[in-house]
Amino acid sequence: MRRWRFGGVVSRTVQRSGLMVSVLGAVAGGLAIAGITWWGLWHFLGAKAETPNQLDLSRISLAVAAGIGGAVALVVAYRKQRDAERGRFAEVFGAAAGQLGDPDVAVRIAGVYAMAGVADEFSARWRRQQCVDVLCGYLRLPYAPEEGASHLVSKSQRIEDNGTAVERVYTYRQNDRQVRDTIVRVIAEHLRPSAETRWCDCDFDFTDAVFENADFRYTVFAGRNTRFTNAMFLSGRIVTFEKARFLGKRVTFRGAIFRSAAIFDHAEFAHTEVGRADRATTGVTFSEATFGGGGSFEGAEFRGARTAFDRTTFAGERTSFANAVFAGESTSFERGVFDGERITFTGAEFTGARVTFADARFCTDSSSFDCARLGAPIRWRNGRTQEVSFARTEYHGTVSFADTVFAGRKVVFAGGDFFGDISFRRAAFDARDISFDRPKAWVGVHFDWDDSPTAKPSHISPTPWPPVPAESASELAS
């Protein structure tokens, strides 16, 4: 109790000190303004031509005193209003947070709406962010989906430990699925352009969160950081970010697991401009994510500094990047695993400075880059695209690059493992330098000049054609 009183005394002392400083500042400011005004009148308006009498000086003194008094009154009123606002925020915020921690599911749902109401009422960015952090924090709490709709609050389990019976009691939040679904729905509604009060400029941290229903269609994430790191999207539920816009500096789905088909059709990833020092940490990343139920990024746009799908696994029945636009400075699918039945990049455009699929594995029944554009055309002496790399990539099953355009300065297929039915029919090789040197295997690969190897363009290596696998070349050399 003494500590609390001491803390309260210190707090009140600090507040009074702050108020005193503000009042003194207002008085000093008033005197300064009065002095400047007097000086201006004296020098520029001819006040020095006639000596003011005692009545004039009294009037001026009263006017200055009134002005200073008014300034002091405004300062005091402003501080009182600010302190009252702080007190009200602490009161309503604490009440809403208390409801979120209640054992009763109905009270927790009411707490979700209460916290959203606090965020709507207080427009100051840091206060709204604090409310959003609490809602996101609830989603990051440990959650057992199989118990999500249970009315139980605890469950006991009896086990044997070294011959001794031990009873363990597990505590659950009753019917927590309803609360979590409400949080996701409330957040999504406040991120849509139709919302009366929008939270788009806030940061959202869903690290390790478990989503059963994730309907983020038409939402706008414009905060500096949007994190879905290691988030899990469960199977059998809605997972859609259709036409969502991610405009912040850092957007990450690193390590996320999508057990249902994930829909990102016509989504936009286009962060604001950043300086050179921030480019290494700026951009969108799905690195090490797993799309177990397939995914769809049809018509999606990726712009900005960096787009990363490194070591990402695409499984499921179908994964599509058809007509997607990759215009970021760097786009990477390095060491990506394309599994399942079908993967398509049909009509996709890769126009950044560097594009890489190095060490990737295409193991689907059907993989298609038909009519895609890999690399931007060369402009003057410098190419917009410096390199497109498929170095050491594995191709199995049916893989088609039919009608694909390869542009830029350099395209690398060196060290590739070609084993299946791989077609480059009608492909346009417009890049300056294109290499298929030293493949690991060369089986089932088709080009337009197969019947006449001398018709191969001179900027495509190796020569002579076709390429000899690296192991065979070393055997011939020995």
C-alpha cells in the first residue's frame, strides 16, 4: 500500500510539475508576444513620435495581462481535457481487456466488440494500435482446435509415471472458436474500404496464430508490418485474401501452413517507396511456407523491392500463378518444391532485375509456363532484367515452356535435371545470353530446331547441340 501511495504521489507530482512548466511557458510566450508587438508598434507605426500617457500604459498592461491569462486558461483547459481523455481510455480499455479474459464465452465475445469500440473511439494511432495488439494477441494464444467448440472448461487425464498414478488437469477457454472467429471477422471488417472506421494503418502481428476461418477478401493492410509468420490455416475452412492489398513495408507469411486451398486471386503486394538501407528487409515473403491444399495467385501483382517464395512447398491438387505480375526488383522461388497434380504460371510476367528458380523442383504431373514472359526487354545498354536463373532446377513429368518469352541480359538453365516431357516449342529466346550447359540429365526435351541443330540461335549454348549431360561429358573426356 505504501508503494502504491508513493507511486501515486510521484505521479501527481510529475503531473503538477508538467502543468507548472506549461503555465510558465504560456506566460513567457505571452510576454514575448507582447514585447514583440510593442517593439513593432514603436518602430514601424510611429508610436515613438508621441510619449504614451499613464492611461495608455494602463490599457496596454491590462491587455497584455488579459492575453497572458487567456493563454494560461487555454493551457490548463487543454491539460485537463488530455488527462481526462487518458483516464477514460485507461478505464474503457481495462474494462474491455477484462472481458476478454472472462471464462464465459458470451462475456469474451462482448469484450471483442468492446475493444473494437475503444479502437474506433480513440483515433490516436498508438491507442488504436494498442487495442489491435490485444485482439491479435488473443489469436496468438495457445489453441486446441479439437476443443474449440467444447463447452468444457477443464479436462483431467490420469497417467502412470514411474509406477505412480498422476492426474493432470488441462484448462480450456470455453467455446473459444466463437470468440476467435469473431475477432477475425471484426478485424477484417475494419480493414475494408466500406468500414466506417478503418484500421488499415495499424500493424498486425498474427505470428503463430491458428486460423479456422480466414476471410480477408478486399482488405487493405497498410501498416509498416503485417506478420503471418508460422501462422496455421486449418483444412476444411475458408482461407481467402482475394483482392486484398498489402501496402506496408514488410509483409511476411514465412513458415505459414495452409492446409486448405489458399486464395490470393488479384491480390496486390505493393509497399511504399523505401530507401536503399531498408531494401534488404523490405518486401513480401512466403519463404518456407507450405501450401498443402494448393493455392491460387491468379492475377496477383507483386511490386516493390523483394518477393520471396524461397524453399516454399506447393502441394495439393492445383496451384496457379496464371497472369500474375512479378515486377519487384527481386523475385525468388529458389529451392521451391512444386508438387501435387498441376502448377501453372501461364501468362505470368516476371519483369524485375533478378528472377530465380534456382535449385527448384518441378515434380507435378503437369507444370506450365505457357505464354509467360520471363525477363523484361533490354533498354539501351542496360537490361531491365539482369538475370533469369533456373540453374540446377529439376524437371520431372510434363513441363511446358511453349510460347514463353525469355528476355533480359542472361537466362541460365545450366546444371538442370531434365527428365520427362519438357517442351520449349515456339519459345522466344530474346535474351542476350542463354545457357543450357552441363545438364545433369537430358531426356525428353523438345525444341523447334531438334530436326536441324544448326538452326539453333548462336546466343544459346552449348555448341554443338544437344547438350551432353555432365556425367557423360566427364566420361567422354576420360
